[in-house]
Amino acid sequence: MGSVQIQCTRCKNVFRDRAARLQDGYSRQCPSCEVVLFFTEDSQHPFVKRAMRNARKARKEQREAEAVRRAAPEPRLAGSRSFAGRTQSAGRED
């Protein structure tokens, strides 16, 4: 899954976290200054708002890409290596 950039509210350092984790009620410690950031939907801090908005967008894009991948038929390759069994070669007799 995609990742989202997060800017620390205290030291302004930018770091990344997975978009799947960044949901309402999630908390993360800044790797630089070690302040604990709390991510809530109703947060008033612009850095937290931006991170939550970007995470929602990334999760939505991931769901849409997964739906398209599921809806598309899998291509069949002639002579692919997916066959697990052995075949008898033409020149060999048992």
C-alpha cells in the first residue's frame, strides 16, 4: 500500500508512514524529536489534516486499483511455466 508524508507538528521534520495505518485514532512518534502525534479526523492542526487527507486519497486510489485488477481477466500465456506436472518428451519412451 502507498505511503504518506507526515510533517511533525513540533520540529517540522517530514517522515513517511503507510496510508493504511493513518486512520482516526492512530498515534505515531516522530522519529526526530520523539513527540507523539495523534491523528484524528477532527484535528485542527494543518499538518495532521493534510496527512489524513492524503492517506484517505491514497487508500481510495489503492481500492480503485484493486477493483480494476480484480475485474480485468487474467491474461493466458501459451506455453507458460504455470503447469506443475511433467510431460513425456517426444524422443523418450518408457
